[in-house]
Amino acid sequence: MAVPNERQIERWNGESGRRWLVSRERHAAVRERLLPHLYRAAAVRDGERVLDVGCGCGDTTAVMAETAGLVVGIDVSEPLLDVARRRSRGNVEFVRGDAQVQALGAFDVVVSSFGVIFFDDPVAAFRNLRSTGGRLAFLCWQEVLVNEVFAIPLRLLGAAPGGDPFADPGWIERLLASAGYRDVRVVELREPARLGDDARDVTAYFMDSAQVKELAAGRPGAEEAIRGAFRRRERPDGVWVEAAAYLVTVSPG
């Protein structure tokens, strides 16, 4: 019998988890100006129970804990959860598990910072999240070739559109309706995002990704072209691009 999300579980307990931890500060900087939109949408009130889906190292979990009565962070990645647990406070719990299939219990609010985009069966996953009875707020990325967090080297190398269904607001609305949610609202967000210290730093980061490596293979000058593109985005305080995301909010229906 196939294990749900088996590939993602392997990835985030292996190479993807390692790369994420190495670049954790970079990822936090990219999301820094997007996350306040999520916190406002979640509107966590004193004493509420919050579920943080795909909590990773617990950054969003910790912020929610400033108001909530209890925050439970769930993730499939033990390496990321190890970091989260070392930073946890009294009203936070971390669970290694798959939110698509695990019994979750009752929550007032379900939040996710880019953590709901990896499910094998999104309808089953969101039905399970809906079973908590809580309102839902999450962030997901816009199309990869319009989102400059990823787009700059991919455009230069002629990558095809990413095929991420979450990049389609209509698909998101249909998905959540199929899972039983009502009053779906998808809001486009665009915010400045700091990718790294300078063009050399950011280029090295992208050249370490499997997709960019594959696209650049056998193309002399590809790395220098990418570095030049990022050099044009340099400011005294780093390389800045425009992050393009969606903020999705729904009621439990």
C-alpha cells in the first residue's frame, strides 16, 4: 500500500530538509514582509487553539503563541522540528505527522505559511483540516515565472511555467469548495523580499538547486548571466526582488 506523501516525507527528512536548514535565514528574509498579511488574516484571539500546518522550524508557530492559548505545529520533517522544539515555549507543541491523514482534533484557527502546497491529495488534506472546525488562512506562491523569488534564473534559462496548481486562484477556490469550505477569498500579495547579501551569494544559492543545475548544464556563461541579473538587483543592504504570493482565507462552512 502506498504511503500518502511518501516522496515529500523522504525529501524533507533528507536533502530538502538539509538545504532548508542551511538557508533558513534566507528563507525567513524572503517571507518577512508576507507573513504580517497572514497574521492579520488569522486574527488569533486570546486563548484560541491554533494549528500551524507545515510549521517547519516554528517561526510562525512562535508568533501565533504570543496571543493563542495553545499552538500545535505539525510537520513531516524531523530535522526542522528539532530546531522548532529547541525554540519552543510553554503554550506550543510540535508533532511530527502528516496533516493529510492524521487525526487533528479541534482548533479555532488553522494557518500555514507555504506548507499546504505539498499534499498528494489536496482535497483529502483540506477535508481533514476542515474537520478541526477552525477558520483557515494560508500563504501560497504565485506562478513561478512571475514570482521573482524564483523567476530570475528560470527566465534566463528558458524554464517552462512551473505547473503549481496553487498558482491558479480559480483552482484554489474549486479545491476548497470540494473540501467543504465556503466564502473562499484569494488575495494577491506583492512585497519586497531580500534574497541574500550580494549577487555572488544569491547566484551560488540558486546554482545549488537541482532545477537550475539541470537547466544550466552544458550552457557556457549561464552562471555569469544569472549573476549579472542579480547584480542589477543589488542594493547596499543586499539583493532585493518582488515576492508574489496569494493569501487565502476561508470559513469552515
